[in-house]
Amino acid sequence: MSSVLFQIEANVAVITLNRPDKLNAFNRDMALLLQQQLDECAKLQEVRCVYITGAGKGFSAGQDLAEVIAPDGPTMTQILSEHYNPIIDRIRKMPKPVVAAVNGVAAGAGANIALCCDIVVASESASFIQAFSKLGLVPDSGGTYFLPRLIGWQKASALSMLGDKISAADAERMGMIYKVIAGEGFGSATLQLAQQMAQMPTQGLALIKQALNQSFTNNYEQQLALEDKLQQEAAATNDFKEGVNAFLEKRAPLFTGK
């Protein structure tokens, strides 16, 4: 069976990490397949939102350490430059929103792949662990970039160095994730959120994502200029015209993503 499952439902690309017996720990095959599927999502016009989750009890336990120590396994440089960094880059450059539905443990690279997504929702049983320090390693997969921006320097420093296990509720409280969704309906509720986003103005959401990406490095003057440029692009879309007409006509808008 494939280590990553892929299907499209109501304009949502559902990507499921599928090594449940290993808590969806990444090996080379799984990392490269996820990259291929993210490329497909970027190209397919029918895909207007991407939804990533895990099979079984975990989201992803991070790197499969058995692969690291195997005599013919990839080097650490290969694991970062060929596996994880391209995944992070594809998610951040995806011209569509990416939702991470964290259904269980998200550790190491698994946690940071989730945290780089546009919206992160988690089940009550989910947890997040920067497990690297316990192996004498440094947080990778964008962990040292995204975590301090999400929760602040002190929290990020402590979690990176101590490797504490953070519950979903605590992750929501400190601003690491968007929301905890309780109950057995986690899958359907989170998929409904993705389907809601798939019916929104896709190009407008992509421009919001672009603006947020560049806000990490722009000063405020550069950001104001960028907002001006992107707003002009947004105002030229059919969805903007539809949104205005629907507002004036007091009806629900029907966005097409164009």
C-alpha cells in the first residue's frame, strides 16, 4: 500500500500520511511521494485547498530512525535537502491554502511540517514534540523559523531545548495552532473546514499567503507597498467582482477561484 494516500473530494486534495504501524514516520519513499502529490495539488485547477492528515493514531512521528542508521540509508544532508526542505518549500509556495489536521502525535519533522501549514487544527488527543534535542540534534524542517514566530522566543527556545510534549490544548493556548476540535467527529469537522476554504476566493487566499510569507522579512514600508500590489491583483479577479455583486444583491457569493 502507498505510504501517502491521495484523493480529491469537493475541490479538496486529501493527503494522508500512511505508515500507521510506524506512526507515519518519514522514510525517503514517503517524503518524495508527498513532494510529488504537493506538485500535483499546485497544478490541478480543480484543487482549491490541500488537507494533510495521518492514518491511524498519529500525524507523524518525524524521521524513521531505522533509515538513518541503515548502512545504505540517506545522509543527514540528503534527508534535509532532498526530503524535508522541499516539502516545506512546496507548502509555503502552494498557491492554495494548506490545512494540517493533526489527529495524533506530531513529533520532530512531523510537528514542523504541520506547523508550516496555513491553518493547523488538532484533535484533543494530539500532541506536539520538538524531539530533536533528545537525540542531540537541532530542530529542522523550518522549526527554528516558524516556532519563534508562532509562540515567541522564550517558549520556542524552551520547547526546542527541553523537548517537552505539548498537548493540543496547550498548543492552542500559546498560539502554536489555530484550534482544537473535540470529539469523534474530528475528521469530518476538519474536512468540512477545508471544503469551506475550497469554496472561497482561491486567488485571494493565495495572495494573503504571499503577503504573510513576505511579512517575515519586509519592513512596514515594504509591506505596505506589497499590500498595494497584491490588492490590485486581487481586485482584478472575477471572484472580487462576484463578491461585490453578491454583497450588493444581498445573496451568497458563488466563487470560482478565478
